[in-house]
Amino acid sequence: MSKIQDAIVELRRAPGVKGAAVVTRDGLVAASALDASTGPDVVAGLASYLLMSTNRCLSEGGLSPCESLTIFATNGRTRLVSLDDACLVVLFDQFSEPSKSDKDVDAAVASIRRAYRIS
């Protein structure tokens, strides 16, 4: 496994985390640790679109790009974390509090960024 894949597999072990993926800005899956019911292509396309749209709106308002975005929905929570040319997508179950996994997400982001520098 690659270091990026290792980082998201480790993140998936965090409490409340249902899955994780690294996706490119154009919606391609670079690495994923998702369950069978979650389509990686759907996650990648949606995450890419949401981050791109959010950043466009922020730019039009004269604000800096989004670093992290957390979405709370009926069936779960999602956190998108910008990785320059990619995005870390973390899926949480509906009863979890994403902020309780901040340290795990931050550790995964640091590992992925280190792996990018090595590549």
C-alpha cells in the first residue's frame, strides 16, 4: 500500500469514521477506504464539485479559499479538507461528532502531505 492509502486506512479506524478518500480537484479517486455501499466515484465527484463551488463563491466575495468544510446531514456527516491539488473526504456516521476526530483527521492530513512531498 502507498503511504496515502495507509493514512486513510488508519483514519478509518477512528471513532465514528465510516470511510475516507483522497480525491483530485477534477473528481478522480486517488485513494479510498470506503465501505461497499459507498461509491468512490460518487464521493469524488460530489466532493470535488462542493469544494470547487465553495471556493468560487468565496473568491467572488473576496475571501481566501476554504481549508475545511463540514457538512451535517440526516444520514451522516462529511468533512472535506483541502490538500492543495486534492481533497481529503472523511465520512462520519450520523450519530458521531466530527470534532471528536480532529486529531485523527489532522494526523491523516499531515501524513498525506508528507507523502505528496516524497512523491
